[in-house]
Amino acid sequence: MAQVTVWFDGACPLCVREIALMRRLDRRGAISFIDVSSEDASCPIDRADLLAKFHANENGQLLSGAAAFAAMWRAIPVLRPFGLLARRPWALKALDALYRRFLRVRPKLQRLFKQKA
């Protein structure tokens, strides 16, 4: 039974590759992956917000950005140490700063991955 729900952009080639890796690592089926690019996907918040930033639900708490990635990592045994480290305020703050920088270059990376597909 899934313990974490992750919403991702199935129209983004970069996101699709990352989620494919997470699915392979999630051998216990602890994560439910929902493609928000699908019209019938259930969204807890506005679809545009879900597409703009990574979101996850862990134990009934909606998380975004680095905190959402950390929740996903905690559900995957090999990545769990990184997810637990991200519970420390200083680590989450650093990861969130890196994630915000990534969001600025994400459109360029998406185009690059789209060209390679």
C-alpha cells in the first residue's frame, strides 16, 4: 500500500525520466505516482501549481519543493538516509535553495531532454 503520493508532470521529459528511476527504486510500492498532465488526474491543489513545483503527500501532509523530494526519498530504502537528513532544518533549507535554482534552468533542461527523446 502506498505511503507517499507524488504528483508529476507526465508531459515533461525530464520529469518522466526522474519518475521512471524512482519507480524502479520503489520496489515495495510505497509511492503512488500521479501524472497531473492527464485530464482525469486528481489534484489536491490547482493543476498549474502542481505543474510548476514538485508536490507530495506524506502522512496526510501536502509538501512541496525539496520537502516533497525528501518525502519521496524516505519511502525508498536506498534513498531514505537522504530523506531523513532533509528533516534537519539546515539541510532542508540548503536543498530548497538548490531546488529553486534548478527551477530557473528547468525549462532549458526540458527542451534539451525533449530534443534527445
